[in-house]
Amino acid sequence: MNGQVILLVEDNRDDEELTLRALAKSNITNRVVVVRDGVEALDWMFRRGMHAGRPETDVAQVLLLDLKLPKIDGLEVLRQIRANSATKLTPIVILTSSVEEQDIVRGYDFGANSYIRKPVDFTQFVDAVKQLGMYWLVLNQPVPR
Amino acid sequence: MTDRLRVALTEVSTAASAFSESTTDYDQLLAAITRSCARALKSTCSLSLFDDDEVMLTPVAGYDDDPKVLAALEVMLQKPRHYERSLVGQLSPASGNAFVPEVDLAVMRERLAPDALEFLEIANIRGFIAITMRVRGETLGVLTVLQHDRTRPPLDDFDHEIATHLANLAGFALSNARLFRRAQAELVGRQSAEQIATDLRASEALLDSVLENIPAMVFMKDAKELSFVRFNRAGEELLGVPRTQLIGKSDFDFFPRDEAEFFVAKDRETLRANEVVDIPEEPIRTAAGERWLHTRKVPITDEHGKPRYLLGISHDITRQKRDMELLEAARDVAEAANKELEAFSYSVAHDLRAPLRAIDGFSQALLEDCAEALGETGRDYCKRVRASAQRMAALIDDLLMLSRVTRTIARSQNVDLCELFRTSVATLQASEPGRTVETEATGMLMALGDPKLLAIMFDNLVGNAWKFTARSPSPKISLRMTKVNGECVYCISDNGVGFDMAYSHKLFGVFNRLHTDAEFPGTGVGLATVHRIVTRHGGRAWAEGEVGEGARFYFTLGDTKGR
């Protein structure tokens, strides 16, 4: 159980803090790993570059992915994860500000499992995170390894 | 004077006057000749005339006082005969005058061809005189006198002399008549030639005035030298050169070498292919600077199909071209602006909301973590900060919606407006399950429009009605359609708080509100969005209402003409 982590891909420190706070308030106790751009996200997933030495036992149970990211954007991160046989089944939830139709369509097109818009109202945000955690960490049966 | 001579003289003078009277009527003259001759010599008379080649003789008239003989003669003398096979041609080719008072068939058999002999036999000819008519060096024909009446004395030298005189007279009369005919024909010909010339001048004048006044440059070049032979006024004005300076010159005298070479190459191409060549765009340097022409070059050939002239017709398309370029530039600018707007909207959607989330989220964190330290006033301030952040988020969302409405490419589909109405109501009902609102929109109300945009419009209009009936004792919202002058006018009405018509003009503007946020929350963007959606459908939107008496929002979807 210890190896099951939530990978939060978020470049905005405020959003990171608020997301962590929302997760805590939702009583989600899983370890959260925060990466701050697309390159780092892929490095972590593929255990390379700055995350080459991370324990093999750490597995992302769910990946919370922002779309607008420095270096490599969220959609490209999504595409590469889905293209790799070792990571292609990882549940990925897009957590973003955008409700542009094209972003939503492309997000699902690239294989996102879910698309959630971050509400401005923090109360609503906590609700969203709570439901998200409940679904992906408790209710959802992951692929057997 | 003997009686015979007197009779003969009378006949001859009668004939002479008859001939001269008949100068203008050729057919009558031919008849008069044979009749006079037959009567003077109491015999049958026939007249044959040469064709133009003076070889073939064609019978043209015959006469006998006895109609039976005349009929028989006409049958026998139908066919043209070669002169050399005629009686006179065979018997006296040199003198052209044959006189045989008594036909001796045995002698004739020696001297005549079988068909001529056969004629003498069958017609039972006793004697004959055949005289070739020669006048002014022209051989006109043969006058033949045939005697078959054996009860009368045979033809004698006197008869021969009279026949010769009559033939001479007839020859002159014929010659005169022919001259007259020829003169007349020439006269007619000259007249028609004059007519043709007049017609030609008239059509040339018409062509000239067309060419002169047509608002396109028209020119004609000689096919060989490619020098100008004709030039019209529009051409002079376009080039800024009078035609007197152009005629006889070539393109090389007026245009830079590369341009002239292009023109000449196109000219040669037109003439070689012998078909019309269309040059949609060609630049030309004129006294007034560079112009663009749309030119058509037409080969004009002579009757043998050889190129004779090159006709050119050029339209000055400089302005169209400039307008087109301006239009394209404007479109590029508009497209760029639209792209920029899209990028801007995207960035608004994404980047402006992030700080608002932080403001709201950390205010809430303060309220939760530092409630004691803040005190009551502090907590109130934190709540106000949060409310403002959320209101700004709502404003941003509505503005994004408004801009999306503008950017969306509208599609035209059949849409059931009642269905849209019910969907909007259902969404509102779900957000406020406690409210009871009576709604009226049954059945179907089909309209042509963009389903997504119309759904946004209904969310706004029904949402407004829902909001402003919040304090009504028995709220009611309905959708109706009426036809006004053939146009469908839709109306969403409610029995809510209504509004003062004095402000109705402000209803559809952005950020214009008739109520305070405390009375009824809102951003003031909704009706602006409605207005834009309706406008994009080619329709109109307006509202009626009264304070405390509800509101009616009308709209049309531009369905009047051919939709």
C-alpha cells in the first residue's frame, strides 16, 4: 500500500498547496508526489532523468494532470504515457482551468480517464477532490499487476 | 409596183415597227419576229438563238398561222442543236445563208447529217430558207423559214430577199434589245452596289460608335507587322496616348521591352492557334502609372482563313484587383484577430482563474485555520473576499461564453425549441429542487438554427425567467410562437418582477443590469449573449415588461426569406 502514490502534475504553487489541502481535508492519506512540469512528470513515470533512481515499487495509482505546463504540455505527457506499454494503463485525471471544448475533446482523445475543471470556489474544489479520491483510490479496481 | 411587192413592203414595215416597239420586251420581240416572218412569206418560221459560246442553238420561238402546224413545230424544235448540225451550218457555213426552194432528199442525203435529214423528212418540208443573224460582229442566232404547203408556189429569190431583210432587221432589234437588257442589268447592279455600299457605311458607323463608346480598350493590329491599325477612345484614355500617335506603331514603340515582348508573344500565340486567347491579368505601364488588364485577343482571318488582323479587347481591372487585395488583407487581419482573440480567451479561461482560485482557497483556509485570530470582522472580510473572487469567476465564465458565441461557426439544423426550453428548465430544477415553477411548452416547435448556440440562449432566457420569478407566489414560465407577417416570433414570458420599459434599451448591453446584486444576482452578460446569438441567426430580440407584471422576451431567427 505504501507504494501507491498520487502523482500531482502542477506548476502553480498555489494550486499545488490548495490541492494538497483539499486532499487532506478529504481524508485521503495516500502519499502525494508533486512534479512541476511535463518533463519531470515523464521522468518520474519512466524512472529516468531526475527520477532515475526512484524506487521501482512506487506506482502511480492515479495521475492528476494539469494541461498547461512548462516545457512539455499536459496533452503530450498524456500521449507519451499512453504510448508506453509499462504506463499505458495508469488512470489519468485531467485537472485544469480550461473548459475549452477542444481541450476536453483532445484530452479524451488522447486517453484521459476523466476531465475535471478546477472550480474557483474552494468548497466546490474540496468536494470535487473528495469524489475523485473516493472513486479512483477506493471504488475503482485497478488493473491487477 | 406589183401586189406582191406591196404586200411584202407592208409586212416588212409592219415588222420593223413591231420590232422597234418590242425593244424593251424581249419575249414579245421574239414572238413578233417569227410572226412577221411567217406572215410575210406565208410559211412556218422558227427562231433559234446562240448560247454565249456561239456554238449551241436553242429554239426560242416559232410561228404558223395554223395552230396545228405550230404545235407540231414546237414539239420538233424543243432541243438545243449544235450549229454545225443545223441546216444552215451544214449547207452554207461560210455565208450563213441557205436557200433551198425544193428539197430533193436524194441530194440532201449527200450533204446533211441524218438527224437534220430526218427532220426534213418527218416535217415533210418542201423548201426552206435558213439565215444566220450577224450584227456588229456578233452572231445572234438563226431564223428559219419552212414551206410545207405544196399547193402554193415554191419559195423564190424574192422571198429569199425579204427573209434576208427581215432577218437583218430582226438581228438589229435583238441586238438592241440585248443591249438594253444589259444596260438595265448594269443599272440595277450599280444601284444594288450603291445600296450595299450604303448599308456597309451604316454598319461601319454603328461598329465605330460601339467601339468608340464601349468602356473597354479595343484595338486592332495588322497580323503581319503587329502594328496598330485601329484604336478606340477608352484605349486612348487608358494609355494616355492619342491614337494618331499609335496607328502604324507597334508595342515596342510604347512599352518597356519586357512588356512589349509579352504582348507580342501573346499576339503571335493567338494568330498561330487561330483561336481566342484569354489573358486574365496582365500589367501595363501607362501615362497614369501601372494598370492591370483583363485582355482577350481574337484572330481575324480573311476569306481563306489566313490571319489578317488581331483584335484586342481589354478591361481595366486595376480597381477590382486592388479591392480584392484589400479584401484579402482585411480577411487576413480578421483571421489573425480571431486567432488572437481565441488565444486571449484561452488565456483568460486558464490564467485569470488560477489567482482567483488562490484568493478564494486561501481565504477559506484562513477562515478554517485562523478563525479565532481573525475575529468576527476578519472572518466577514474573508467571506467578502471569497464572494468577490467567485463573482469575478462568474463574470469571466460569462464573458468567455459571449466570446465563444461570436467565435463559434454557426450550423443550421432543425432544432426543437420546446425541447431546449424543457432541458433548460430541467437543469434549473435540478439546481433548486425546492422550487415549484409552472412551465408551459408542450409539443414541438421546430426552427432552423445552431443547436449549441440556441441551447445557450435558452439557458439564459429561461434562467432569467427562473431567477426573476423567485418571489412570485405562483411562478409561471412559458414559450410561445406567433406568426407576424409570415415571420415566426418566439416569446418566453414570465410572471416575475418585470422591469421598467424606460430601461428596456439597456437590457441587451454587456454588464447592463436593472437590478442590484442583492436583489437578484447576475453578471449582466446573459442578455448580451442572447442578443448576439439571435443576431448571428439573422434575427432580432426585444423585450416588453412592466414592474411587478412580469416580462416577455421576444426573438426571431431570420426565417422570413427562403428558410
